[in-house]
Amino acid sequence: MNARRGRLNAAVVGGGAVGAACALALADLGLEVALIEAQAPPPWRADRPDLRVYAFAPDNAALLQRLGVWPRVLAARAQPYRRMRVWDAAGGGELAFDADAFGRGELGWIVEHGLLVDKLWAALSAAGVRVCCPAKVEALEQLDDGVRLRLDDGTRVEADLAIAADGAESSVRGLAGLGVDAHSYAQRGVVAYVRTERPHENTAWQRFLPSGPLAFLPCADGTSSIVWTLPEAEAARMTAMDDEAFGAALTAAFGARLGQTVPLTQRVAFPLRRQLVRDYAVGRVAVIGDAAHVVHPLAGQGVNLGLRDVTALCDAFEQAKPRRAEALSPQRLARWARERKSENAAAAYAFDGINRVFSNDGVAATLLRGHLLGIAGRMPMVSHGLWRRAAGLSA
């Protein structure tokens, strides 16, 4: 599928994990692709772990495997986790997931954002992706059969399709006139690396508290990455504590499940919200990743949903090839947009509902939620189905 002379098949705006993966995946299909990014990512350094980590799902690992990137990620640093344990501080049962029960070597991997982006960018040149960086999109013009972008250095880029992957505050989404519906949770996610008294057992742990969920994610060298959802004022208090006080508070909040906890890094708190774009495509512009959907981090699905946007977009191209159809037609793009909007909205509101039920000290919710986890934990078909959906292995 060759572009006309002087025009690209696709211009991807935003070089984060989702945008860079999208550019590589489209180039892998034989398309002429440009990646436009305002600032090149800093090189990943093993001695400076990125505070932002992902619970990477098997389906997206398979995508990066096809692109030749996943082996490089694994060789650098990616921690497989074999089990998940979820329970409520108010009591009740526990929801457990185990790779052995699913016939797998692992349930997923904990991967640093900076490492993932570094390895994706390292593959762009060999894949034939034209990288425009540093560059910002200042204007967007919809043509009858494509788009024209004007960059801040005066360069004009024409493409059959523009893909906005430039984050939650997407400028391309705004230039295309696509609105969003946003809801603030009045919570912040506190992240840091810690060391625990007992081994993390290659297990992803999550305890629900009335103030919000607390996750311990297993990392290399026996450390853990924590994601602690807290009301905004409480998050500010936790980030202002000294290390000893914070370690004690964290140990207590986790019920000392892994013994005493010692902070290893600075703590950062980021605001939490649900934000969904109203339309995933207009004319010849598509929106993916955080530009399209921001969800609560309690299930660790943010980047996974974004990469599934990419896979679905590539599938649309592939399905068109045998019929020699125009894969980038507005009709085909609209079909992709409807499917992704439906799936991502369902996920976002499911996470919203879980957060409302579990971040709640009401009597009814407190009595109910632990028992629900216990019931689900005693039903292998339920727990297996939940994991397969999170892993992208089922519809």
C-alpha cells in the first residue's frame, strides 16, 4: 500500500509508548509513516528506574514481539509476575490468579515506561519511519482524501491519515474539534519504589482500602513499585512525609503483608481522572491511547488499552488487503472508531464502578465487597475469565 508521491500513508503525532508502537506497527505493514514528536525521550538508564511502570499484558507483548522490540525489552529489564492477589482491608475472601492454573509461564510483566519508549524509538529508523523531532503540530487541515499538518518550523506534512497519540492534553484532538467527557476522582496516585522485608514472590499485590487501592508490583532485584490511590489532601500529606514515617504508613496500609516497607526513591503523586473522547475519528483523523481514553489505574490497563487501539487499527488495514479496498477510507475508520469506543468505554466505567465500591467506607459497601472477592476467588471460571479479559486473550 504505497503512498502517493510526496504524501504519507499515516502521520502519527506523539512519540510515547502507544504512538511509537503505532508508527512501527503501521510501517511493518508496508505503509509510509511519519512520527511527529515535540521532544525526544531521554535515553533509559538502568541505574535510574522510571517511576512510571506498566503491568504489561500478554497480547501487547505479542504485538511488540512481532515488531522485534519485545526481546530487547526483556533483555534490558522486565519483571514477569506469576501471581496476583487481591483482597479488601475490611475482611472477606481473596481473589487469586496463578499462572500455573492458566498453563502459562507468567501472567504479565512489569515494565518501566522509559525503558519501553527507549526500545521502541531505537527501532524506528530501521523500520523506515520518518521521525520529525523536535516538532509540534500548529495547524490541521482536513482534505477530501487526507490531511495536511503544519509544523512549528513551517514544514507541511500530508498524509492519508493523521493519528493523535499525543496524550491526555492532545493538541491534535483539539485541532480536529474532538471533545472529551472528563470526571475527576479527587484522588491522586502516589508512586515510588520500595524494598520489603519479605520477598515479593513474583506476585502483583493489591489491597483495597476505604481511601483507595494500594498496589505492590514486583520489580527486579527484589524491589517493588507501589501505586497508592489516595484522596488529594492525603496524597499531599504522604508525599511530604519523611521516609521513615512514609514507610511506617505504607506498611500499616498494606497490613504488613510483606513485612516492613522501606522507601527507596522519591514519591510522586499524579491526579486521577476518567476522560473519554466523544468520537474516536473525524474525517481522516483518528485518536488513540491517552488522547482517546484516560482510565483509573487500579487495574493497570491504561497502556494496554492504548496498544489494543493500535492492534485494531492494524487489523483494519490487514482486512482490507485481500479485497484491495482502501484501508484508510472514512467508512473503515468509522467502523474501527465505533468498536474501540465501545470497548474502552466499557473498561473505563467498569474501573470507575470498582473504584466507587471499594474506595468507600459505607457500611453496605464494606460488608459486601470482601465477600464478592471471596466468591469470585472460589470460582475458577470467573477468575480465569477476568484474567483472560485483562490479558487481551478474550473478547
